[in-house]
Amino acid sequence: MRKGLVFLSFCLLFSLINSAQTGKVFDQLSQPSKILKGDRNFAIYLPPDYETSQRSYPVLYLLHGATDNHTGWIQFGEVLRIADKAIKEGKATPMIIVMPDADTKRMGYFNDIRGDWNYEDYFFEEFMPYVEKTYRIKSEKRYRAVAGLSMGGGGTFMYALHHPELFSSACPLSAYTGPKSVEDVKNRAKRYYNYEVSDADAEKYLSKHSALPLIESMTKKQIESVKWYIDCGDDDFLYEGNSLIHIAFRKKEVPHEFRIRDGGHSWTYWRESLPEVLEFVSDTFHQK
């Protein structure tokens, strides 16, 4: 009987220790937004030692793709399992991973051309300050990174290029790199939002929301103040835009990592990318 109790106690202790080594995800969180006039959803990953420590952590903003929401990286990307494993193996530093929702009411990470849906303003003026005050996050450039897939890869490019002073690293995966022309901007506005855009407004939008024109307009020093990891599958329909970004960076002699692996535009590909992303951003969080 005593042996049985000892064995049971050992099992309970092992279970408690094992559970303490597991991070936690919360995917039903929300925050009120004055800019977007309503509550905004988000999800968060807290590392295994968050509840037992008093330290602050670096942060990765992880952006979902089109038709997904803030739960995509949890449900399909298996962020809990992958982050826990990377931290346990010492390949990633303990970090907080924040996953915003850019799909409710209107899809996308940027301000609308007409100015009536300013998601990017919301992200930087309300969302980022809110989470970095609510959670124990190190609110400095060197401890802040951004990554995302597809539409979220486009958000990653634009956020890091618009605000290189805020991010130490950026990891666009299978990224949409922005409209290719004025006509492309106008056609997308008509197709997705059913409104007309003038040539002047389309030109202005193109210059700020297409990665190639942005890169051309920026200095090498501005761009390389962010560490870049670009990853796109050899069968991905967005391979051309990502390859052109790689070429543009090479021409400007901007240091960056560029990966082309076997695969397409799929969660199978992005689940394999995430451990590399966590390792890459962790390197930028460390003192060299």
C-alpha cells in the first residue's frame, strides 16, 4: 500500500513539474479600440516560466494570413507545441508571442485608402501599447520582433519598413509583397471593397504599401537596422514577389537571410518555418 502511495505521489509530482514546463495560450482576449470603434480580439502565448518569474520578456508579434484570425497560429500553426519545444531545447529564448486579429469587420493590416478603417494606426497607437503595458514585455526595439504568413507576411514587411525603429527583426513567410501597379491598387479596391480610387490616391498608396517601392525609397542604413529572415516555398504562388525583394536587398547590400524550401502555400510549410523564425528572432534578442 505504501509503495503504491509513493508511486502515486511521484506521478503527481512529475505531472506538476511537467505542467510547469509548459507555456500557455489564451485565444479569447479582447481590447477596446477607439480608432476602430469596437472591441478587438487577440491571442497570446506566455512562456513556461511566466507565472513563476517576475522577469520581463521579449515579444514576437505573429500575424495571421487572409481568411484566418488571431487563432490561426494556435489552431493550425501549433504555436504552443512548437514554441515550448524550441524553448525547452534551448533553440529559442523564452518570449511572449502576440497574435492580433486582422479579419473582424474588415480584412487587412493597413489603413484604408479612404481613411475610414485605420488598422495600422490601431496596431501602433493602441494595440502595441496595450499589450506591452498589460504583460511583462520589454518595450525596446532590441526585444521586439514581427513575423507573419501570407497577408501577415505583407504586414511584416510593411510594419518593419514603416517602423524600422521599433523592430529588431522581421520574418515574412510566403509574403504578399503588395500591389504591383496603380491599376493593381484600383482593381483590388474595386474587387474587395467595391469602391473607386483615383490615380493620385492609388499612387500614394502604392508608394507606401508595396515593398519594392518602399525599399527603393529607403536608405540602406534604415533597412538593415532590422534583421531580415525571408522564407517562401518553391511551389508558392507568391514566390516572384519574395524573390524580387531578395534581389532588391542584394542590390542595396542589405544583409538578410533568404530561404526557398520545398513546399507551397500551406500550414505544413509554415509549421516547419516557425522553429526557424523563433531561433532567428532569439538571436536578435541576445547581446552579441
